[in-house]
Amino acid sequence: MSEVEAARTGHQPELAALESSVRMTLADQAPFDSLFLGTADPLSGLLESGRFSGLPRQHASRSLLTEYAVTDVNKLTVLARQRRSVGLSPEATGGEPQRSFRYRGILRQLGIEHELRVALTCQGVCWGYVSLFRRNGRADFSAAETSTVRAWAAEFSYELMKRALNTPIGRLSPEQIGVISLDGKGRTEAVNDYGWYLLQHLNCQRCPQHPALPLALWTLTARLISGAPDSSPSQRMLLQDQNLGWLQLSGTRQRHRDGQPQATVSIQGARPLVVAPFLLAAHGVTPRAVQVALRVLRGMTSTEIADDLQISRHTVQDHLRPVFRTLSVNSRRQLVSSLFPHLKPYELR
């Protein structure tokens, strides 16, 4: 997207910086013709923003629709759950790229023959995605190039993870809820007053097809109404907005009177304890220690935590010590105030 388009649809400084880093890092070791960079909601793995480089603007809409409304290989959310978070088209299609809907419907028409997809995970959480493309006539990504990309993905993931520490929390009350109803094509059917307020004040990337909607809301809706085998009738995601802070989106799928699918999505300020796992991860806390720290934030004692996780009290303390050291705190009270300096203890619930 052009700078003018980016300004209209939401600033993406972290993606612009990451794109520069990707180009500098991989230009010689795993060269590519074009790429896609996207940030992911750490809760669901759904895209919340994306940036295409070297591809037509209309590719964005078609690609998003394919990602969430069509069954295909190497889906981003699937890669994020795999231990080996890198996907090559030949491996996924058995050397027959025409088996991929994405290849048949989009990439082949753009003259793209090869794609390398990477889920950017760090501390057990997916923070974003990278897709590298090569045009017809070029060799596919080799095993050595794939290993290089996988090795550098950790650095890219860390850069995206740091966003979590810079996103405000507690700016909006979780008790106020905006409600938006959308039809099967992602078009808005009804919005309550608070929903309109949120849509007008969100400072995030907008959907190419429906500029009034945040891209994150559209991907959530597309996921809900896709009807894919792994699509649940209810979905939740978190949105990091530099203006309104951390938001929670919760959606449900229904059927219209005419039988067509529709979605209802609620938007509200995210509760601190919902965001806490990702703040802890962004500080470098290990997944197991996050489980212990979350229970501390809920006010549980060491004995209660030990019983709940079926570990000893000594193991609880073993997990807490590095958490305290990482956040430079000496007590449980300081742990709470370090993560949520502007909130009162009763506001964590």
C-alpha cells in the first residue's frame, strides 16, 4: 500500500520497519521478488494488519478472502500451531501446486510460482506472519534458504512481540460494549452507538473492501462465516490499537431468516487478565512460568497454585523467581503494579 493509503487505513510503522529488516537480512541469503508481512492477534492468530510489497493492491482483498473463507494448504493459523512453523508449497501440495486454491486463484495469475510462508512465533505465541514469493522461471526456495528464513524468523518475531509492551491497557472500560452485525459478505447491517464511537476512533488498519471496518474485525467475521471444518461458531481475538489500547472482539455466527450466514461482533476494552499472558510473554517469561504468574495476578496463594497446577510449592517458587527477576520486582504486589501501573488491584478482574 502507498503511504497515502496507509495513512487513511491505519498506520503500520512496525510493519514498515520489519519490511526493511526482512529485505536487508534476506536479500542475499534467501532473495525474493515480493512479500507479505502481517501482525497477528496473539490470542487467536488471526491477522490484524498486513502489508504487501511488490504485489497489486487488489491482491490484498482476494488473499484475505482466500485465507479465511476457503479451505487450502499452509493456512497461517495452522502454521502457527505447528512446531515447524515454515510452509513450502511443494511440500504441502505434493509437488502439484494446482492443488492449492491460493495458487490457482491468485498466485498463478500474478505470475508467482513459489511461496514460502512463516509463522512468527516467540515465547509460545504467534505475533505475525511473513510470506515470500518468487515469480515464474526462478528456482524454488532451497532447503538452505528455508533454514535461513526459519533462523531469522525468531528475530522478526521478537520485533513484533515488543508491540505488546507499547500498547496501552485500561483506557476503555470492559463494561461498555459496542455491537456490530454483519452479513455473509462482511457488510455492516447494524451498529449500536458505542460501536460507532469505536469504529470512528480506532487507529488501526482498515479492511480494503469495507474501509469503515478494522481489518481485524473483518478477518474475525470471515473466520466465523467461512463454514470451514475447523471454524467455530464463536471466536475471540485481541486488537492492539495505539489510540484506544487493547480491545477484545468476540463474535458469534448465526443464520439469517433467508438461511444465509451472518455474524454479530462485540467490541470492548480488554480485561487486564486476558492481556496479561501476552504481556508476560513479551517480557520474556516462559510459557510455564506464565501459568504460575497468571495465578498470582488472580490473587491465588502458592499452595492454591501448587494444587491447581499439580506441582509442589517449591516448583511454584522456582517459576516465580525468574519472573520477578525479569520484571525487576521483589513481591507479588510489585508484579501487579509493574504489568499494570495505571490500574487498581480491583480493576484486574
